[in-house]
Amino acid sequence: MDIPVTETLARWRAAGVASALARVVATGGSAPLAPGTAMAVSATGEVVGGVSGGCVDAAVYTLCEQVIVDGGPALARFGPDGDELPDRLLDVGPTCGGSLEVFVEPLAPAPPPGPAHPVDRLLAAAREGHAVVAATVLDGPCAGQWMVAGGDGGTGVDDDEAPPCAGGPVAAAIAEGRGTGVIFADPAADPAADPAADPAADSTAYGATLPTRVFLHRLDPPRLLVFGATAFAEALVPIGAQLGYRVTVCDARPVFAAAERFPAAAEVVRRWPHQYLAGTRVDASTAICVLTHDPRFDLPLLVEALRTRAGYIGAMGSRRTHTQRMTDLRAEGVPEAGLQRLRSPIGLDLGARTAAETALSIAAELVAHRRGGTGAPLAGMDAAIHR
């Protein structure tokens, strides 16, 4: 669930408009979108997001309308043979041959100063760049109950914060760092222990006989640090935000580091890049893009960047610039192992000429690095499309 969906839900609730939130909670086979992907529908007919890339979105839209009217949650599975609801109301499935399970829940309107909803906490955490985990009960008498852990810089949770039907296992799974996916409130009943029992493949596993399941939705957006408030950065920042990064732009030149130029950025920092990087959080999911194209900024910044745990470090420049840059970095004492981490010139070979095309080539390399792609055309390949 990304920021545009949570922001829209918050806006609808504040305006007194009822809505429904649909989330993919489980997938199988060649499903187009991952668990956690969300779609929201308002009582006035507006929609934002999607759960399937198009093939079952219309059916989920209809289910959202039904949930808004009924006032209770619904759980539906879409597969090659159609939906597994008893009345087969939504006889449709993904055209790709995969399957997905979608949980839809109503959100009541709450004009200020109305009561807060857990979605509000998710939005606040996303805006602040804090990791957060949301747990939602999917079935049983407590279906639709939430708990949220983290979101304020911490990740702890007390057992009594968990939904009553879920209990301690939810807190334990969060503490263990479990990723996005479905867990069982009774770990002993987890069908993973019995390969023959697969609720994702057998519709008879659903219903009252199934132990209460809880969907853990871990939201910890990776950071994209863009150094150099250039035209290339103007084009890259909105793409990075669309890819799910929390984007920071940093430049020491006040006239260029203007927040108005980068509305999709979470923050715009006016500071010498290497100084900012030395004092900010960087982990293995962080991507660093050096677009300053000026040795005064590039060299000290790259020396600092190559000391970090950043998973991706790329720098703009010609091949001639790259050769000189490598010489300068060696002179600064950067070891060969560190130099091998540097992607320079930055981006994939798309034949890019404009700032927008260059930003696309950089974004394509970010996705390929993050997902383990090759950057080669899919046509003629026999590899999985979704990684």
C-alpha cells in the first residue's frame, strides 16, 4: 500500500465520504502484483490504485461497492477457475494463470476531529520515513481488526495491542522480522507444516474450519538519495517516488535546491552532499545516485558513499569522466573492492538523450538491481517475468 492510496483514503474520510480498502494478501503462480498492493474505492465512485494490473480490478471494484453498502469485510480468491466465493459472484480470474487473494474492508467517514484509523498511522509513518507493520485479521469473528507496530522510529509491540483473536503470535512474528504475508494466529495450525494442506490451492480450506489468519503488511520504503538538484534529478525524483522509494534530494546550492522543483521528494536538503551523507541513515536497501557531475562535489561524496552499506551507488558522467574519477578515488585510498560497487556511467543503455530518457535509464537500472533483472528484452527470454 503506497502513499497515494493512504493519502486518498485519509482525504475521503476527512471529507465525510465512506470508502473501501482492498489489499492483495496472498498470491500464487504468475500473479501480476505482490501482497500488500492496494486499491481504494469511495462511496462516490472514485478509485485509486489497483490489485491486479487490470484483469480482476473491475470485479474487486464491484466487491468494494458491496462492502461499503454492507459495512463488513470480505475475502475473495481469484484464480484460473474463477473466484472461490460460495455464490461465485465474481466469476473471473487473472489472465496470467496465477491466483490472488484479496481482502476488502470498509472505512467509515470521520470528519475532524473524528476517530483515527490505523491507515492514518501508516500514512504518518510513511511521511516520516519510519518502518511500520500493520496486522489485519482476515477471517473469523474478529475479521477486519487491526494493530500497528512501529511508525514512530520503534518496532516494539505489546501482546495486548494485538487483535483479541490473534493474540501473542502476531507480536512474535513482528518481533522476528517476518515480512509481508499471511500468518496463523495458532502457529501449530499453520499448513506449512503439512504440504498436503494448501489453502491457497483448495477452496474447501476456507471458512469456519480454518484457523484465524492474520495479514502482516510490513512497510519500510527504501531510500533513494539523489545528489545534485539538476534537470536529471527533476526527471528522476517522481519516477523514484512511483517505484516506492522515499526520495531525498541534496545540493549545496540554495538556488537549485528548492523544494518547489521536487514536489515528489520527501525532503530537499541544502547542504554539501558528503556532509549530509555522513550523517544520514543508509542501509542495504538504499540507492545513491550522484548526478552533480562536478568533481568538487562528486569526489568527496563518492568516497563517503563507498564507505556505506548502500546497495546501489551510481554516478553520472562520460566514460572519460569515469576513467578520471576512478583514478582520483584510488588516490583517495578507496580499495578496489569498493570501486567495483560503483555503477558509472549510471543507468542502462537505452540510447537516452533527454533528461527524461536518462532518468528512465537510471530507474531501469535501479529496478534491475533491486529485483535481480538482466536489463535484456523479455521477448525471446524464458525467465520469469515477475521476480
